[in-house]
Amino acid sequence: MSTASSPASPQPAGRRSLGLRGADAPPARRPDSFYEAIGGEPTFRRIVHRFYEQVATDDIMFPMYPEPEDLGPAEERLRMFLEQYWGGPTTYSDTRGHPRLRMRHAPYPVTPTARDRWLKLMTVAVKEAGLAPLHEATLLDYLERAAFSLVNTAEPGGPQ
Ligand code: HEM
């Protein structure tokens, strides 16, 4: 009998929360997780590192970072979050608490343009990881929905 707590969210299986609200206790670590299926920590490291390599030279993303001289900690936080979300270690919540990603992004102007750039860089990183087509599609679908959900401001000078 598993001791894993059942999800607090009433959402149907396969439609877990994006990590943005209170009802998204991380799933227990499972050997059959998506995290394990795509190769575990090395795969997440590779994807997030490649993403941050691009951030470092990106005209929209780079200026948003509060500590641009060292993107390493930001890279680690994103990796830990994604690993946890997909059934890997819960180090993110153990060290940072509840994700509350919308709240944590409130200080940054996530415009539709920033969202699209974030997604563009992340898509490159995911595609270069060479995942199985269904895994790649699953991950990109999640990342797209997560990015859309984090938009918190209109374009400067755009319609109110
Ligand atoms: C939509 C466009 C996005 C922009 C412009 C953006 C930008 C940022 C910025 C500037 C930070 C601060 C980094 C720092 O603390 O040094 C951050 C943190 C973070 N972002 Fe994003 N982000 C975006 C989307 C996402 C998405 C889709 C996810 C998850 C799937 C995500 C997960 C995180 C996490 C986990 C952190 C660290 C939070 C913490 O402090 O624990 N972000 N993001």
C-alpha cells in the first residue's frame, strides 16, 4: 500500500496543476515517473543548462535577472523545480518551500513577448536533448501552458 498522499487537487489524472497554486503538493517520487523515463537528473541538468546558456546572451531574458553576474543559482532553482514537478527529488520544496511560481514571478514583467522568448529558448534546449517524440511533446506542452500562465503584464505601451 502506498503511503503517498493523494493529490489535493480535484483535477483529473494527467492534468496536474502547473505548480502555481496551493493544491499542488508534489507527487511522491516514483520509479515509473516521467522524471525517470526521460533519464533523471542528467537530462534535466542538460536541458536547463542549455536554456541558461541562451539566457546569458538574450536581449530580453538576460536583463530581467536580478543577479546577472551569476545565473547559476537561478539555473539550479529551475532544474530542481522541474525535477520535482515530474516526480523526481523534492529538493526544490525542501529548500525553497511551496513553488508559488506566479508569486515568485511577480517582480518580473512577464509580457507576452518575454513569454514567447522564454519558450523559444526552452524549446531549443528540449529539442537538443533528443527525447522520444512523445516525451518531448509532453514536456513542451507543459512548458507552454506554464509559460502562458505566468504572463503578468501587457506589453509596455500596448493596449490596457
Ligand atoms: C514566461 C516567461 C518567464 C520569464 C520571463 C521568467 C523569468 C524568471 C526570472 C527573471 C526569474 C528570477 C531568477 C532569479 O531569482 O535569479 C525566474 C525564476 C524562476 N522561474 Fe521563471 N520565467 C518564466 C517562465 C517560467 C516557467 C514557465 C517556469 C516553470 C515551468 C519558471 C520557473 C521558475 C522558477 C522555478 C524560478 C525560481 C523561483 C525561486 O526563486 O525559487 N519560469 N523566472
